[in-house]
Amino acid sequence: MMIMVLLGSSRIHQHEVVKALSDELSGYSVRHIDNDCDADKKHRNLNHALLGRHYRDTVTVVTGVSSYSEYLYLKQRRAVFCVLPGVLPALLRSEDVAIGPDFLYVALAPNKLATLEKRRVYMSPLEAFSECYLREHHSTYRGGR
């Protein structure tokens, strides 16, 4: 199962990225899990959504992730973490989670970002999906799932 986690920016911007991905993606359906709920429901919400039946033509996009335990849960399920432009969420500013080379930088319009450095690093939601797809299939063929 392909899982993309959108981190950073605003909740509205995260939802715009999900919509853009849904609009641009053909041959795949986008399932959105908005996990911006109270702490007691966060893990139950993820368990319910991710432990059910999975279809190979579906990408699950998770928003609203704010705790280290959610991060670990999704990391164990080989989620791809996508950082959106703007203020980093507290989760990524903490010492618990370091932004590593496996994180993707995603923007609705990367070519319109303010600096050349950002334009080189950020990718569109569709390009991020393609990267997730490659990682998923590379992992599958190497016996990772």
C-alpha cells in the first residue's frame, strides 16, 4: 500500500495538495485520511484506515499528523513523508524527528517558489506520487513487502 504523509504548511494547504493530486492522477484513486483529531482518536483513526483492505490502485494520503507516535506508526508502514513549504510543524522542529534524505519536498507550484534553491528541491504532488510509486515497487521487488 502506498502512503504519503503531508507535513507542514496549513491544514488548508494540505487539503489543496490532496485535491491537486486527486485531480491530476489517472489510473489511481486517492484516499485521504485527515488525522487532525484529538489525541485519543489519532491511533484508532489510523488503525481503522490502514489495517483494512488495501487496493494496489490506491494511494493513501494522510494529513494532520502531529505526534511522534503517529510518525513512528506511519514510518513502520513505509509511509513517504512530504514536507510542504512554510513553517515547519512542531513535530519536525523537535529533536525526535529529523528530516532525512528520504523525505520529499512538495509544493503545489514548485516553479513559483521564491528562491532557485527551493525550486530545485520541491516537486509537484504528481511528481511526489511518482517517487512514492518507484519506492513502493522497488521495495516490493526487493522482497520488502
